[in-house]
Amino acid sequence: MISTPSKASPQKAFDIKTAKVAVMMGGSSAEREISLMTGQGVLTALLAKGVNAHPFDPSIQSLDEIRQHGFTHVFIALHGRHGEDGTIQGALELMGIPYTGSGVMSSAIAMDKHMTKQIWIASGLSTPRSVYLKPHEQTHARIKQILEELELPIMVKPPREGSSIGITKVQRADELERAVKEATKFDPELLCETFIQGPEVTCPIIGSGANARCLPVIRIEAPEGGYDYQNKYFTDEVKYHCPSGLSPSLEEAVQELALKAYLALGCRGWGRADLMIRASDSKPFLLEMNTSPGMTSHSLVPMSAKANGISYEDLCLSILMSATTDANSAERATQSSSKESVA
């Protein structure tokens, strides 16, 4: 049972001398292995900065231990379901414990690629054409019809997984059924997208609201375009270009789109937008928003931060210092708005 505070209280500024931080890692999602790598990196960095930080795995420890052991803040280093999808965020809200990254609603929406796309489309932001099918819609006839709605190649994805888990690039019509079976191993729903031919890029964002800003864009060059789970984390075959090598105007366009995407979802603290740039006209398209990006030795946010003169340790501490709750975040926004009105 999760104990709740008697009433909400204003959040105090982060004090490195008194804070006791739980670095949440592991969890129960398909990305557990990567989360453990991320969490260990973050934990080591925070300890190096003098933070009283400890590992915490919610798949083997009760969440009530957060309060029982006197943790004052949580650095969420979880990836995927039950960590990046608003569930842990909701539990921490009930306990009144400040945590890193986006709040409950933003985390839940960003974890669902289909819902994310609906908000981006409504906001006038470019994202690939797609077909979304619920389980009862995944008949043989309906799946075959996808080939009439989307041109090959088609990316077939589980909507609520990350790290390229369950994703297949379908280049021939006879590959579609097999790709659907692979995706639905991880999610009962199904998302199919038009493949955007061109460079793959990613853009980290740090901060909240009017203070949110983009870090340098990274261009990703994977062997034969295969930026999959194995290449992301366990090989050195992928080339990462930061500086990206894009023209200044195109890099700016990517950053502008990424920032709009981040704000449209109501994200805060930090995040990373993944995009494709259409080779035919250099138009960027949004793929997804990561609200708890990887922080492993292969990860992209630290790489981009380093190009901007921010060390890994300083990045981790900065993210931790931005930890808050939905209630306190809303209160600060109201106070800021009131000050502007007075001015």
C-alpha cells in the first residue's frame, strides 16, 4: 500500500546536502536490461557529484520503501512500461515525492506512439502517415488493406514499446503478416507507418515551458539503415554525427520541430525527439518522443550534451535538480504567470 501525504506542500529547492535520491532502474518492461545500464551510469555520476544516491528497482522493491527509507527525490532511469508511461509518476505524485522528467499525462501519452501522433497532427506538426489497428481490427483482410493505404516500405511497430523492440521494416508485401506477428508479441495494438527515406536524426530537449531548449542534433548512420535494438546498445557499428553535418537552416528546422513536439505533449525536465528527414525535400518528420531517454555509454542525450559543453555528471545533476511533481510544477507556472501580470 502506498501511503499518501496529508496535503500538498510547496516544493523546496533541491539541496545536495540534505537530499536522499533513489535512482529507479530495472523495472519489469522489455527494456529492463537497458534501464539497468542507464541507472548504473546515472547512479555513478550522481555519487561523483556528491549526491546521496541509491539504486532502487521497483520490480523487486516495494514503492512504500521510498518513504520508509526517507528518499526525498527520485531520478527515473526506467524505460518502457511501468516506468516511462505515467504509472510510476502517478505513484510518486500520490506520495508527494519530486521525480525527474515529464508528469503523469505527458508520460502516458508519449509512451503511446499512436496517441502522440494524434496530438502532433492536431498541432499541425509533421509525422509520417500511419494506420492504427486495435486487436479486433487485425483481420487478414484488414492487414492486407494496409498495403493500399501506405506505400512500401512500411514500418510496423508495437505502439507502446521503445528501443526499436518489435519493429520491422517491411519492404515486400509478403513480409507484412510476419511483421504484424512480431509487433503484436509486445503490444495487442498495431501501428504501421510510411517509411521516410532519408537521414535519421535525434534531438534532445532540456528544461520546461518557456525555458525549454534543444541541444545539438545528432545524425545517425546505421549499417544498412538497421538502427535496431542490437545496434543501438551492443555494437559499435553505428556512426553518430554530432555536429550533425546538416545545414544550419535544416538543423534549426529540426530543433524547432522537436521543441514544438515536446511542448505540445506537455513534456518537462528533459526528453528526446526522434525524427526522419525526407531526402527528396529535406522535410523533417516526427517519429516519437522519449520522456526517459537512455543514459548508457551508447546513449544520445549525453553525446549531444557533451557537444554543447555539458559533462555527463553535470547533465545528470541538472536533470535531478529539475525534479518536481505535477502539483508543484503547476504551482510554479501559476506563480510565474502572476509575476508577469504584475510586471
